[in-house]
Amino acid sequence: MTSTEVPLSVNRGLQMAGLDAQFWSTQGSNLLLAAIAILAFLVVVSLIMFGADLVRGAIRDKVQLVVLISPVLLLLAIGLIWPAIDTIWLSFNDVVEQPDPVTGIYTTVTQFVGLDNYVFAFSDPTTLRSVINTFVWMVLVPALSTGIGLAYAVFIDRAKGEKILKSLVFMPMAISFVGASVIWGAIMYDYNQVGNQTGTINAVLDLLGFNPVNFLVDSPWNTFYLIVILVWIQTGFAMVIISAAIKGVPVEMNEAASLDGANPWQRFWSITVPSIRPTLVVVLTTITIASLKVYDIVRTLTQGRNGTDIVANKMYVFGFVEGREPLGAALAVILFLFVIPIVIYNVRSLNKVKETR
Amino acid sequence: MSITMPPAGPAVTPDAEPTRKKTRAAQAKENLTSPWATAAAIIIALLWTIPTVALFMTALVPGSRYRTDAWWTVLLDGDLTFSNFGYVLFRSFGDNSTAPPLLGNVMNSIVVTVPAVVFPVVLGLMAAYAFAWIPFKGSNFLFVMIFALQVVPLQLALIPLLRILGPENVGVAGQFPGVWIAHTIFAMPLAVFLLHNFVAQIPSDILEAARVDGASHTQTFFRIIIPLSLPAVASLAIFQFLWVWNDLLVSAVFGGNKTYPLTYPISNLAGAYGEFAYLVPSAAFISMIIPLIVFFALQRYFVRGLLAGSTKG
């Protein structure tokens, strides 16, 4: 460790100069701002709650209920529901520059254009490509993550060192999509046209006598290589949930089956899988939704080049980079349409669970 | 989004070992019947671990050799160095004359994350208590709606919410409060749902006894709900911490130059593939250290939160 500490401390000594007093005062005031915000928040919430406790009479319970529940309802109404409705409305409009009929000054006007934005989304080749790619992500990521997670959970069930084996596959859950993209893009997939291959996979391919692959450029397989990154992250999630469900399957059922002469493969398909089916559905739907929304991977590695774009990234580019907000809104609505079946299914299941309680 | 609704209580220990005896018996059977399964498990475990190890090793490759030599070559030459870490943290992340060092973004990540964890946890617990224990008209409808909001893509709210928080209205977009508010809003459905699952399982005797003693909702909340739901609060807090710390989209939309967390410059430089690409692995590793520590130290709570079941909005 001593040999590694030296360069670091040397660097610090030399380079702290770059971090001047201005830097530290900014950081100090930012931290102070966060501390004050938390403190003020807690004080205000407590004061309101205790204030509601001073109310006397029959109305007290009602006042306190309102205090407990209104912050969440207001935040959701103003921050999520209203904006969602507004986005849907915006997706049927266009923003155009027009001279004002009276003054003649050019102003931006919102104009109803019907389905034009959607027609564009499905006719513009690059946008259409992003819709198709999103669909591919939505199908492949849940299938692969759940499949591998299930296999792994079964393989390591009650094995020696199960905890450690679980942690290893679960670990990518703690890594950001950006971090994972760097890992795969710059480390595993790196491709050099000339000279040595420095990317881990290409170096191995080189060693085995295969041609190196330009993973992020070769279309259409590059989309598949990006999908691998999300599968790498989500498999741990699938595995942990499925593993807990497998442990809930009664041991007696497996023992009875094996006495009847069922081999492990038969036991897996006739006992384990049917027993954990509800969990598999939860895992599949959860990962499906996640794979729709992730934009970090594409943005970090390809910015949508070479036919890898997805709706979530395109929506960001339209809405916040190119200033074509109505188009961005239409793409957001398309994402929403993808999840509507899942929303309906989940609400039904939730109501079923509530009824059986 | 749990359909099976596994109990969220402390009873759930995902790594719960069955009794010693059973473990050994099952293990013997496992070893006899499935050497292939063990081999496959080890291969998967390796495939899932190698990339992170490779990242760390690549972060140690000096810039002069980054383009020409893989990390194992540099390792064999004894040229690995920690200097990239010091450079990106304290000197510059990119071109020395224009790009600021990452230390500022590390601080931004902290300043963004801590309040964005505290706010939704507190507000979510209040609402969770109300939905679980205070009967009122429309309670069921509202709860189902919040549950459904979990799966609505947050992209659907971004454009109008930015306008609401932007300069013409609230005027906090591009500053820390804007990012905190956005994160708090997007965390709300998960927070309410996850905490509700837990709070609803507090034995009703305890709450009824408090009511009989004349405790108001406020008193019950402070004296019973908060102390008893600390494990669930811990789960949610870890969840939200990882989510906010690792987030790029919300920070990119609602933040600005003065608030960008680690993910933002890393994503930009990683996509540029320029002469400073050699700095990206060490930066990515720096961004991963704190979440990995939190993750391994508190994995039990994190898994419990996952099992309490939900998707992230």
C-alpha cells in the first residue's frame, strides 16, 4: 500500500492549488444549504403535525389525516399527474413562431396538429428505429435477466458459499447505469482498428484467433451488445427475488417427487417453476418497465448512433436538446402506451390481493 | 409491485439458512446430482465479476499506455499507477485548462442525494400510516392510483415539470432545490407503497391500545409508527440512496452546471471517446465506491426492501 500512497499524496500536494478558495467556499455553502434544507423540512413538518395536535374536538382526526396525506397527494398531483396530462396534450400540438395579428411581433404559439407528431414518430426512419429498438429491449432484457437469474438461483440454492455467490451477481445493482456503461463500453467492448486489442473481450478473441468485433458500431448487433449491459445489471435483481421464492417452496414436495423417481430436471419444471410463477411474473414485469425507461446506457455509449437509439434517449434529445418539445412529448406518450397493459394487470392483481385479505 | 406481497417485516431474511442438518444433507445431494450446475454457477459468477475487476485494473493504466496496451500487459510491466485517481479527483477531469476536477461533482452528488433521501422517506411514512390505519372515503382508490403511478415512465412528466420548476414559475430548476423536489416527487409512489406494506403489518392491538388511551394520529405517528417502522425506513432509504446517487436523467433535466452529480461528466466524457478517455475508468470507479460500500454493508436491508416488492418510478 505504501508504494501506491505516494503518488496520490504527491498529486494532492501539487494539485490542491487547482481547488482554490472559491471552490471550497462553494462546496461549504452547498453543504450548508443541504443541511439547512433538511433541518427546515423536519422542523416545518413537525410543527405542522404538532400544530394539528392542538386542535380540539371531533375535527381533530380529520385535520390530522389531511396533514398526514396531503403532502404526498399534492406532490403527485402537481408533479406527476398534471404534468402527465399536460404531456399528453402537448403531444397533439406543435409550437410554431407566428407574427401576432395585431402587433406583428413574432411570438411562439401552440397549435393543435392532431396526430402529426405520432405520424412523424412512426415515419421518420431514425425515430421509428428507436421505437423498434425499444421494443427489442423490452422483450430481450426481461427474458434474459429472468432466465439467467432463475438458472443461477436454482444452481446455487443451498450450495456452499451461497451468500457470496449471490453477492457477486447482485453487485451490479449498486452500480449506476453510467458506471456499467463505462465498464462494458470502455473495458469489455473496446475495439482498436490497428495495434493491440485493449478491450478485454477483443483481447480474448484475438488470443483465440478470432477477428476482433467493433461491438458498439456493427449494426444491428450493437443494440444486442448494449442490451447485455442492462441484463448484467438486472440479473441480480431477478436472482435475489427468485431465490427467496424458491426457498419458500416446501422441501417435502421436492422430496416426495424425488421418491417418486423424478429427476432434478422434472422436479424443476413440475414443482419449482409452477410454485414460483407469481414471483416470475413480478420479476418479468418489473424488469420490462425498467428496460423501457433506461436511457443512460445508450446516451453514454452511442448517443443513439449506428442505429442504437431508443425512445427514452430520443425523447430526451427532442425535448431537452433540440427544443422540439411536442415531439419529445409524443415519444413519452409512446413509452407510456407500452406500459399501460402492465399497469392494468398490476392494478387487477393488487385488488385481488386486497380482496383476499 | 409485488403481486405475491411477501411479508415486508423483519421475518424476511433472504439469506436465511435452513437448519444445519438440512443444509448438509441437501448439499450432499446437490454435489452428487449436479456438478454441471455448480460449474455453470461458477461461470456465471465469474462473468458477472470480471467486468468490475477489469474496470479497476484499467483505471490503473497510465494515460500514455491506455490506447496501446491492455491492463494485463501494463501489470506485467509493473507500470500500474494510482495517479489517474488523484488527477481526476483533484486536478481535472479532461483537459487541464478547461475541465474542472471531479471532487466538485462528488460533493454535488452528496448534496443532491442526502435531502432527496430524507424528504420522500418522511412524507412517504406519513402517507403510508394514513393509508394503512386511518379509514377514510376514497382511501382505497387513492392508494391504487399511487400504486399504479409506480410504473408510469417519469419521462411522461419531465417537460411540464421542468416548466413548473423553471424560471417563469417556481424558479428552482438548475439549482439543488429543483433537483431535490423532482427526486422527491418521483420517489413518492414507491415510498408510499413500500412503507405501506410494512406499516400495515404492525399488530393492530398496539394501535388500538393507543387509540383507547386517547392518542391522536399525530401522537400515534411519533410514538408508535416511527419507532416500529425503522427497518422499512432503512430499506427505502438505501433504495432511494442508490437510485439518486446513480441517477443521470433527473439530474440532467432539472440540474445545471452547479449541481451536476458524478454521473453527468462521466457520461459526457465516456461518450466523447477522445484523448482523455483514459480518465473515464478511474472516474467511473470513484463514482461506484460509495454505493458499493453502502450496498455491501447494508445488503440485508436492501434485499428486504426489494422483497417488500416494488418497481421504481
